[in-house]
Amino acid sequence: MHLLVTGGAGFIGSNFIRYWLANHSEDKITNLDALTYAGNAENVRGLDADHHIFIHGDIRDSAIVERAMDGVDMVVHFAAESHVDRSIDGARIFLDTNVLGTHTLLEEVRRRGEQIKRFHHISTDEVFGSLNINSTEKFYEDTPYDPRSPYSASKAASDHIVRSYFHTHHLPVTISNCSNNYGPYHFPEKLIPLMIMNALRDIPLPVYGDGMNIRDWIHVEDHCAGIEAVLSKGTVGETYCLGGNAERHNIDVVKKILVLTGKSDLLIKYVEDRKGHDRRYAIDSSKAKKALGWVPKKTFEQGLKETVEWYKNNESWWKPLVK
């Protein structure tokens, strides 16, 4: 099997490549990544060149996309602008990459006819909007879309484009919407890596608002296993929600990180809340469990402890990113 992984030098993409090659040693991966600020060639350093081919390029460039798809059987599409704060400050690149880039990939898949056996699109729970913090309701595959930020709106648009190519052109697509990922190789602007790195450097940990926003956390390795299950057992045209069954208040996550790093709560610094900050996300993964036999294996406590240890042991990876 030959896979094209877009955004394979990013956080989730690079973890997926490492996971896939560890579990499918005969397969080959072409990794197409633009190496923007969150893409890091160090994330895939040391991979076997016979099984991992890196192409530096943009998914909006049809010529590069055409070259990257040569000989490919499946496309796993991670590449995206993904940080909410950055989308608030400048939305255009999110629309260009997440919507037009996805369209460029779909057009190349369509052009190739039956060559591509699956186009899997990685989406997010943020397309569904926000849940009541006091409810037990969760997002599931049929939850109406209600994106609240330019980032989530661009991801919602890309989801709709992918589905339209299934219905209109009969492309063999699947989609997965995941909850918040954490784990190794995570760029430091996101909550968990930022808090770990700041704690390790004894500098303030900025917490938005009252810190009571709730996120459902999934370890990136469990997410990768979920994508593997969709590719091997998923039904074309279907969407699967992949959650970690680990809802936590942001402030509780921050305090747990301080305990794991041996630091004081005095490092916590409450800051002005993010514009349009969604209050709660939670994923119902029952469809994936029933149809794919997939469930997350790592508890949040286990995964967070392993993640903190990884950052402690890999300062040479993250320190150049936080100068």
C-alpha cells in the first residue's frame, strides 16, 4: 500500500506516519508538507527513506499535488491551518489552505479515476460549535454544524466540499471528526504543550478567562489508531467521530501539568478570554466503537504523564521553537 499523507510534518500527521509505518512495515508513505510555522522536518527525522518520501510543497499547488499522488492508493488529508487564535487575527490563509487546498486534492483524486481507493479527510469537533457546560450532551456524526471561529468555519467548509465530491463525483471519501489531541511533537501554541514548556522554564502559564472551558482529550496515538480503523473498516461516504472520553476543565489540566512537572500553582496567570471562546466540547464515539471496533486505550492521566515525560526528555526538539 502506498499512502499520500498531507501535512505529515505537523503534529498529528507526523505521529500518524510513525504509527502507520510501525504497524504496516511494508507500506510506503509520501509526505506532502509546506513546512509552515507548525510543520517541522524534525518530526519525521530518522524515518526509513525506502518507506518515507518527503515532498516540500503546498496542497494548493496543483502541479505538486499531481506529482505527490503518483502511484498512491490512499490519501490521508491532515494538512490545515489549525490554530483558532491565528484565525481570529487573519482568516484568509485558513480559507485558502483548508478550503481551496482540500479542493485541489479532491480534483486530483477525481482526475485519477479509480487509482485512489480512499480519500480520508481529518476534521475536528470544533465544526459542531459549543455545548452547554452543564449538560451531558455530546457531539455525534449527525450533530448540525455550528462553527464559531474562522478556523472551525473553514474546516466545516472543507468537510462539506469533501462530502459534495462523494455525492456528485462518487469519490471514495471518509471523514473523521476528532476531539482535542495531545502527545509528542505538539507545536507549543496549543494548551498542553504550551503549559508543559512554560512550566519546565518556570515562566507564567496563561489561562484564558476563568479556565472552566471543557475539552475532550484524546492521545494522538489513539487518534492514529482510530484513523487506521476508518481506513481498514470504514464505509465509504461515512463520517466517524473519534473522542477520548476524557472531558476536563482547562484549569484542571493546567494544574495537573504543574503537579507532573513539580511546579507551583503560583505560575498560573489568568488572561483575557479568547474572542468567541467555545465553552465545552465532547465527542460520542459509539458509532466508531460499534462499526470499527475502535476505542481509545490510554487514560488521560496515563497519556498526560507520558507526554510530560516526553517533553522533559526532548528539550532539543522544543527549545528551538520557543526562543
